[in-house]
Amino acid sequence: MQLEIRGLTKTFAGMRALDHLDLSIHGSGSLAVIGPSGGGKTTLLRILGGLETPDSGTVILNGREIDFSSENALMAHRRRVAVVFQAYNLFPHLTAEANLVLPLVKTRGVERSAAIAESRALLDRFGLSEHAHKHPNELSGGQKQRVAIARALALKPEILLFDEPTSALDPEITAGVLDVINDLRHENRDLILVTHEIGFARHACDQVAYVSEGQVKISGPSETIYNQSDSPEFQRFVSRIIHWKV
Ligand SMILES: Nc1ncnc2c1ncn2[C@@H]1O[C@H](COP(=O)(O)OP(=O)(O)OP(=O)(O)O)[C@@H](O)[C@H]1O
Ligand SMILES: [Mg+2]
């Protein structure tokens, strides 16, 4: 993944969510974005996904600058990425299987029988075959989250964006979803993951960016960032989280 962000600024009703944010990531597959609540992580992810337009700044993703000025260009960009949110965003009136089939048919123009075959294979891969006929309200949180990840993968995005995909899940289910994400990483997919799972960020992500007050305060390879960081704010953040882990 090549990601170059310069001077990214976004204001909501006079309040700066992102404040001249810079970030440069080259040649590694997965990036964890961590940091305190309200720091700007979701806003950053939504801009990367083409769901939000910045006030100023540039984003170059794998060599291509995102053109926020044209709706057509943004639509094309959205096809390159898939975003998985904590709230799943599944279509409530469709079965798990239909949640995968519909976007394939409608937005990718895949023939229906091929879309069904592909969807079944993906659901099977995530251990969801026996739940394929269920609607989202009949699925557990972890099952819904796996359907959401399967749906994102069905679209074969160039890059996958996750916004706290496990925050609504219990610890065991969280581990299962993190395993799924880790498998994707081993397939060399480009992933950007906003997470509060600091252990996962540390051990399963190649790079880490610490976002606070609308800026990337610290970033670097995950093997070294936790030891070498000389930022007291970052150290406080990490130690506070680790303090409460067993
Ligand atoms: N649509 C919006 N309208 C107004 N303010 C917003 C909007 N979206 C975000 N903000 C504000 O921008 C700031 C950054 O929010 P953001 O959601 O990016 O934070 P975050 O780092 O994802 O936090 P959390 O860890 O709690 O999810 C916050 O102060 C938030 O209140
Ligand atoms: Mg958020």
C-alpha cells in the first residue's frame, strides 16, 4: 500500500475534526489507526473511502490522487475501496446471502447465478453457510460482522477500510473476527483498520498511526513504534489501555 496524505483538513460546524493531517505509508500491507475518542479517526477513514469530502489537502492512494471535486471521480474511487463499519450496515430486509448477491449484481454487474455462487463460497469461508438464509436481526453480532466483511470482500476492493469492526462484540467473537482480518492480511490485501484493540494493532498490523486532535502525532512500523516513541501523550494512551487488559 502506498498512501500519501498531505495537509488534510475537515471542519464540522466550525470545529476542526482534521487539522492539516499528514501521513506517509509506503510498501506495507496493513495500517492500524489508533487514538483517543474524537481524535478524527472515523473522519479520516470516511475521507479515504470517498464518503466525506475534505476542506483542503490531498490524498494519494496507490499512486492515484483522490479527486474530491467531481462526483463521478468519487464514484469511481468508491469502487476501489470497501468500508466495514462497526454498525455493519447490512440491508435489514435481505438475507445474509442476498446482502452479498445484491451489490454484486447491482454495482458490479455480475450475472445473478455467478453472484450467488461467489456469495455462497465467501459465506462458507467465514463459517456462515448455515446462516445464509437468515436476516440480519436473526444473526449474532459476530455473525453480522462476518457477513459485512464477506460482503466487502465480494466486491474485490483494492483496499479494505475497517472502522472499529469489533467494538460491539464480546471478547471471544472479537478474537474470531480479528482472526478473519489477520487472514486477509496474510493474503497481502491492503487494509486500514481503526481499532481499539491495541494488541492486534501491535502484532497484526505492519504500521501504526496515532491520531489525536485531528493530526497524526506518531506513525511508524508497529515493531518499533511502541518502544521508540518519545511522545508522552502516546505513551500515556497506550499504557492506559494496556493497564486494563489481563
Ligand atoms: N458529521 C459530523 N458533524 C459534526 N461533527 C462531527 C461529525 N463527524 C465527526 N464530528 C466531530 O469531529 C471530531 C472527530 O470525530 P471522529 O468521529 O472522526 O472521531 P474518532 O477518532 O473516530 O472518535 P471515536 O474513537 O469516538 O470513534 C469529533 O469532535 C466529532 O464530534
Ligand atoms: Mg470513530
